[in-house]
Amino acid sequence: HRIFGTAARYVQLVCFQISEEYRGQGIGRKLFSMACEEARRLGAEKLYISAHSSKESQAAYRALGCTPAEEVNEGLAAAEPFDVQMEYRL
């Protein structure tokens, strides 16, 4: 993973998915916390998420404290135009 953004503040959360039968058990929160720890270790200030457009995905990221990205990674947005660009301040 590389840090990006105009102030070199972001590291991307590339893939994050919890199978339906394992949801609601705190597994997602634990994995997200581990991803945040790794991003901090890499020197990032924010985690960048190109989130799937489904209502469930959006709700899950909002529940974790993610917000709309202040700085949009144009390459990711162009590659997945229906995804919602979000961030999590570490």
C-alpha cells in the first residue's frame, strides 16, 4: 500500500467484506480496527474507501465512522463510477 493525496495523508482500504452469516458479531469492527492500525503504522492520517454503492455497504461504513472523502482519488472514482468515495480519519 502506498500513501497518496495532495498532502500524502491517505492509504486505501482495498477490500473489506464480511460474509452475511458472520455479520453482527463484531468481526467487521475488529478487522476495520486492524486495517486502521496498519494504516497508522504506514504513516497515513486517513483511510480511503471506494465503497460499493449498495445501501448496506454505505450504512456499514457510516456505522464505523466513515464520512465522504474530502479529497477524491480520481483514478479510483473513474474505475468504479458508482462507488462512493469515503474516508476514515485515523
